[in-house]
Amino acid sequence: MIKVHEITLRRMAQRQGLRLSKIRRMDRRAIDYGRYRLMAEHPAAPVPPGGELTAEEVEMYLTR
């Protein structure tokens, strides 16, 4: 993913009370390589089910 797009997703998440973190897996064959996780910054913020998401899934969740 392009770094600019990642920064945009981080800002979108922050405006909704979420924090976007990248899973730092080094093994390209790992299931969660290159995926992201949304975490709540506040207890009342909703968090998507599932855990690890692709950049496209993160964008779809944040723009719903």
C-alpha cells in the first residue's frame, strides 16, 4: 500500500475514535502479513469484528 493512503486511513480512523496499526509480520507467507488492525481508543468506539483486515477492508469499514 502506498504510504500516503495508509496515512489517510490512519486519519480517518482517528476521527472515528479508532487507531489503525499495521501488523509487523516479516514472513510473506504468514496469514496476517501486510494486514492492519483497528483498535478502539475510547471504550465506546465500535471495533470491527474479525481482527486482521486488508487495507481495502479498513477503507470500506471507515467509509460505511
